[in-house]
Amino acid sequence: MSDLFPSHSPASDSAVLLEGVTKQFGSHLAVSNLDLEIPRGSIYGLLGPNGSGKTTTLRMIMGILRPDRGRVTLLGGDSGGPARLRVGYLPEERGVYKKMKVIGHLEFLGEIRGMTRAIARQRAMTWLERLGLAEWAAKKVEDLSKGMQQKVQFIGTVLHDPEFLILDEPFSGLDPINQDVLEEIVRDFHARGTTILFSTHLMEQAERLCGSVCLISKAEKVLDGNLREIKRRERSGAVAVDYEGDDAWLDGLGADTIERTQHGVRVLLRDGEDPQALLQAAVSAGVKSRGFEIVEPTHHEVDVRHVGEEAAAEAGVPSGYKSMGGAA
């Protein structure tokens, strides 16, 4: 697979640098004074509720939109310049030439990115084999299912071996098996030095893939940095309690969320709340406690703390999550 994944040597520390970037559409403020630095070679997650400004930010990075104020630097140059040729961009709005044959469609995309038709065809067939679409190469794109078309579009995004990948909701519309395949490909690119920026509503994948994240809410950045460090800073407010007894003691707790587990509850306390007060409440209620532990918060719990339960839910609630109570 080395032909699919060339190594990329970093020329500078940052793949993307946004400085005071603002974008407004009429009276709607889409992005407000955003500062963001994406290190080369990283997998960076751009997260936030619907309408928070994620897609607008990606379009400004690509030079599709120009900021009203501020500066965007892409791979050391202007976002509207030749640096874009070294980027693979998969937009949220999927688009393929449905009347073309699959192989012809991919050859065309390769040629407009500077490849010869022969090289584009060779690379396209290698990717089609990997993604289980080789037998569809001579079919028209419109004959493929929606999921297959999405995989074809992904191939078109990476066909020119980009130095930087921008993926807007890349897992949307894919079944779990193909989500796993795409996740494996993302890891392969990352292992060879490719910088990857993606926005997603699927928090499980963000937690598995991302080294760093930026959380945007209502056009403004509310959190960004190394995910492990963010969780370490937030660690004091997440508590797991295993117990036997009635649930009444949970009423009135100073909690942002309470999630049932197999043997008890997991509680995300509000800022400033003392975890020991939670234990005292359980003891006072006569609950038999089998375990009490301050734990690392999930990505969703961090989001809840910074943007609120409703907005965090729009950004994607992990499977199995059930809130027994919310912030007042």
C-alpha cells in the first residue's frame, strides 16, 4: 500500500493558521474572531453543534470563502493560492458526475490535479480494489448506491496523494463497516505524515482518532488543544458511583449530566461542585456504596460543560447515553 500513501515531510510546524478570522453573512455572524493553529502531521477535530461555524471555517481554510477580517495561512501560503493543490477536500455536500463511468470520473479528477490519465487510472483502480468497488469501475456513477458514490468521492479526494486532508462529516451516511474502513484509511494517512482535519458529529470516532480538537459554539471558539490535556484539566468534575439503593438521593445534585451505568451512575458535576459532597449525599441517603471514583470525562461531557447539554446533544450524543437530569 506504500504507493497509496507517500510520506510527507513537514516544511513548518503549522499546516493551518487562522488569526482573528471573522465571517458574516448579512446579519448572521458565522465565525467570530477565530484563532486556530493546526500542527502538521496531526489529526485535528473541528467540533460543534449544527450552525456553529464549522463548515464556514473549512471553506475559508480552502479559500472558497474569504474572511471579512483576519488572516488564513494554508501550508505556509495564502489559502487561495497554489497550496490548495496539495490539499484533498471532501465537502459535506457530496457531489459526483453521475453520468460518467466511475473510472472516467476518477481519471478526470486526477487530470485536473496534474496527473496523467494513465497514472490517475492506476491509482484509481488501486483505491477501487481497496474499497471493494473494482467491479463497478466501468459502471456509471449513477448506478452505484449512495454509500458507494460517497466512497468514489473519497477516492477522488485522495487520488493525488494530498499533503493535507480536510474531511467535512466524512462518516455521515456510511454503514458501520465502511465507517471502520474509512477510519483505518485515515489512520494510514496519518501514520505517513499527512495532516488531517475533520469535522464530525460522531464523538466516538473523534475520541478514537483525534489528538487535538477545537470546539466551536455560536460562531466562537470555546475550547481547543490537545484532547488528552483537555480531559486532564477537566478531570475533577466527572465521578463514577457504584451503589445499591434508591435513586432519590440523585435529585437536586449540582450536576450537568447523570448517566446510568451497569452498576450505578456517572455524574458530571457543575464547575465548582465538590465531588465529596456527592459521596456525602449518598451516605446521608443510606445508599450502600460499592465504589466511588473521580474519572476522566468523555468528550461529550467536556462539550456539555462548555456549550450546554442542548448544544452538545446537537454535536452528537454517544451511543447509549441517557441523561437523568440536566443543567438548570
